[in-house]
Amino acid sequence: MKKILFIMILTLITTFTIEASEPNFIIKNTENQLIHIKDLKQGLLFEEYKGKAIFLIMFGHNCPPCREEMPELIKLSKEYKDKLAIVAIEVQGYNTSQLAEFKKNEGINYNLVSGDDNSKFVQHIFQRAKWRGEIPFLIAIDKYGEVKDIKVGMVPKNILEGLIDTLTK
């Protein structure tokens, strides 16, 4: 009995150690690039963007405030390319191929991810951030993976720039 208990505990410890070193989520953008995300106590660590601030945005292709915000996000993505990564998740039903076409037509230069094709991660955000489906929905994550702010609705460029400065210190 003691031997069985010891083996069970050893298995649990080994499993936990392996899981802790692996990403909790792997999402795919419209270019079929994988983004590995670790769930942290205070946030999310995007492996491919270590050392950068992250704007994780839930948006809709047919949402007027979301569309109005896009030109500013395009500018910020260019201006702060060494400090900022934008990962925008479309939550109004576009699959990856529809979203790729949308990205091309709109001239978007940041990561777009289909919520439909990455639903486990979207559900995680829904629960963890207590998100109720409002869009646009911005989660501002610092360069260490810690969530520093959450904003609902369209955010003006000057506020976004202030967030970038705070997140990259």
C-alpha cells in the first residue's frame, strides 16, 4: 500500500513539474504562427513576446468602436514595435481564413486570432478576467506578464501610449 501511494505521489509531482514548464495555451494567428501562453498567478506570459508589453484585445469584425480603434492600433504597432505586441482576438464568429482576409483588406499589421478557432483560450479569458462579452475589451499586460489594467470600450491613442510607457518600465 505504501509503495502504491509513493508511486502515485511521485507521478503527481512529475506531472505537475512537466505541466508547469509547458505552455497552458497555444493559439494560432492568421499567419498560422503559434503563440505559446503561460498562465501566471497575476497574468499571462506570451512566450514569443517576452520583454514586450502586450495588448490582448477582444474585438469584433462588425463592431463600430472596434473598427474605429484599428487605425490607432496599426500606428501603435509600428511606432512601438520593439516594446509592444498586440494580440487581437476576433469574437464575432470569423474563422482563421475569414480573419486573414479581413486583416489583408484592413491593412492590419498586428496579430489577429480567431476566437472560434481558439475557443479554449477565449473561455479562459472570459472566466479569469470576468469578461462579460463587451467589445472592445483590452487587457494590458506588462513585459513581465502581469496584468496591469483592463479597459472596456474604445481607448484613445494617448491613453494607450501612457499604458505602453507604464507596461515597459
